[in-house]
Amino acid sequence: MSIVLDSSATLAWVFVDEVTDPIRQVFHRVSESGAWVPGLWKLEVANLLEMGARRGRHDAAFRDATLADLALLPISVDTETDRHAWGATVQLSARHRLTVYDAAYLELALRRGLPLASLDARLRTAAQAEGVLLLGRE
């Protein structure tokens, strides 16, 4: 079964010092069954990697190689995210006091009936409240 993957789980897999067994399991599942992400995921991941390069955590070559590696994974971008942004997504944002960006991952998991891989504490709490299966932490 596929999953919804957020940027926090993605970057925990990217950086060796942040990889845990649950994150390894998430990415094994992604490589086997694929993942779904909202349209903002690519921008979010690229931005976080670019900010890391600017701050000296890694260089531009690492950023570019990481993006190239991520592009090889069976990750599908949901084309319906924008259609739900001003409805279900903003309602989830308000109900759980999430950013609309984080609520987009929750909305996608709910709409597709998929587990959510995230390390974001607030998003995980909201997903639990909505009955979404969570991955990425022990």
C-alpha cells in the first residue's frame, strides 16, 4: 500500500544523522509501493535543501544529488491538492491549528485513505485525531 510522505520524513531520510529505523522502513515502503505528495512537496523539499546549502550544512552538489535521487523514487504528485485548498484543507488547518501547508498532507492522506509518514509533532497529533495511520516514529 502506498503512503503520503511529508517533507520532514523525506529530509530525515536524506540526512545520515537523522535516519532512524522507522524512517528506513518508510523509504523501503516508498521504494516498494510508492508515495503520494501534495504539489507543494517538491518546492518544500527543494527549499529546505537550498536553505541547508546557504547555511553551510551541505553544499550545492549535495542538494542537487539529493534532488536527483528523490526524483528516481516512485513518488506521485497529487493533482487535486489545489482544488481542496480553500475547502477541506483550510478547514483541517483551522480545526487542528496547522499551517495550511501541513494540512495539505493530512487532507491528502484522508482523501486517499492512506497512512501518513511525518515527523512533525503537530501534524502527527492532528492525523491521530482524524484517525489516520502514522508512520515514521516508533
